[in-house]
Amino acid sequence: MKKHLVSILQYLFFLGLGIGLIWYSSKDLSSQQVEQMKNSFAQTKFLYILPVIFALLLSHFSRTLRWILLMKPLGFNPGITNTYLTVLIGYFFNLLMPRLGEVMKCTLLAKYEKIPTDKLIGTIVAERAVDVVCLLVVVLIMIITQFSLLGETTLIALKNLIAGASWIKLVLYLLLITVLLFGIRWYFAKNKRNKIVLIIRKFNRGIGQGLMSIRSIHKPGPFIFHTFSIWFLYLLSIYLGFKAFPEVAHLDFNPSISVLVFGSIGMMATQGGIGAYQFAIQKTLLLYGISAVSGLAFGWVIWGAQTAIVLLAGIVSLLVLPFLNRNKNA
């Protein structure tokens, strides 16, 4: 009961934060600017959104093939169709509640492909670690290619953040974490035969094996290719999205990289990226001479396209997956 309450409160917090950012990014718009925003939506070439949707679906397919590569060293080779459908379902459930998508992905694939859930969780953690590294690489590329525009601003922001940090609090947090880790280790060593401890140890071993699977990949070439493909297709979807919107159609790959970086951060900041994604895109495009109104409108169009495909693909996958595996269910 307590766990469900925490999940609900977490969901409400991030949803409220997103709604607050929507209000903040649009509260100063005059009636004339609202009309301008409506005109921007009306001028959007929605036919150009189709390649954006295709690029996103293709990136999800690359993510599917990369996930399968992580499972193979563990001795599992799930079907591509089942895995792709569970990936799409995972994105769908992540819109509903933070991290629920990862749980559903692992649960459904474990059900239909007979793979231990703990090992699947380990591969998900490995995937997330790789994606964090990729995002950092994209940030580095953004700073190198656009240092005069973004580099100095980024360095000043980091300097202010470090200067304003409370080092006493940081040290206290580190000490608390250290004491907690030693306490857990002592308890596990003292109660080796405890049933709960044995279950946790087994679960942790499964996660550890999943994490180590990245070191045991038989074909690192395809893994690197699909990792590159995922992020390149993200970038391409933004670049193609520019072409659908007259006010930003002239922008090239440099602004696309910046939108990818700050948009990714926005997607992580609130539930489904609502509010935060549009706010991040608006502020990013200001650096490239795009008005706040046009930037906000573009943010809504791209977020809408991404969310629509996640909702539609997720619902279709939820209906199709049990049908394709009806013999297994029987």
C-alpha cells in the first residue's frame, strides 16, 4: 500500500511539475502572440511529420536488436517481433508512470520468451548506462561544434552551480551513503542463511549477469552500430521535424544536436516530458534567433508527434502481443 502511494505521489509530482512549466512558458504570451502560435500550428506541414514518425519507429527497432545482443551472452535469443512489441509497450507505460515501462518490458518478455526477469533487468540497466554515455558524448559534440554559441554559456552555468553548492551537505550525504552501504553489507554477512537475504542475493546475481553481458557480447560491431543508429535517428527526427515547421525550416544539424541534448533532459525531467520538453526546446531555439512563440509551438508539435506514436504503437502492441503468442498462452 505504501509503495503504491509513493508511486502515485511521484506521478502527481512530475505531472504537476510539467503543468507548472506549461504555465510558466506561456503565461507572458499576449493575445497577439497566442494568435501567432495558432498560425504557426496552421502552417505546419504535417505530411513532413511522417518521416519523423518513421525515424522514431526505426530507432525503436534498433533498440530492440541491441537489447537482443545483450541477452545472447546470457544464453537467450528471444524473437525479434516479441522483443520489438515489448519495447513499444515499455515506451507506452513510461508515459503513465516513471519506470513502469521497464517493469512491463521485462515482465512481458519474461512471460512470452521464458527468460528470468532479474537477468532482463540487468540488461536494461546496462542499456541505460550506455545511453547515458551516449548523451554525454552528444553534449561534448554540441559544445565542440558550437562553443562560441553554447560553450561559454554552459561553462558559466556550471561555474555558478559549483559555486552555489553546499559542500557540507554533499559531505554529509556521502557519509550517510557510506554508513548505509556498510550497514547493509554487515547485515548480509551476519544473516547468510536468511531466506530474504538469499532471495536478494540471487536477484542481485541476475542483475549482475545482465550488466556483465555488455562485456561478453560476441559481436561488438553490431552493438556499436545499433547504438549509433538509435542516436542518429533521434537526431534525424529533429532535423526532419524542422522541415515541417516554416519558422525553423532553415535550421541545420547544429541546432538539431542542441535540441536533442536539451530535449532529452526535458523528457527526463517530467512525466512523459510534458511541459519540460516544450520549455527546453523554446529556450534552446532562442539561441538560434527563433522567437519564443515559434519555439514553443515547434516544441509542442514535435512532442505531440512523439507522444502520439508512443500511444498508438503501445496500444496496438498490447493488443497484438497476446494474439501472436496465443499458442504459448494455451
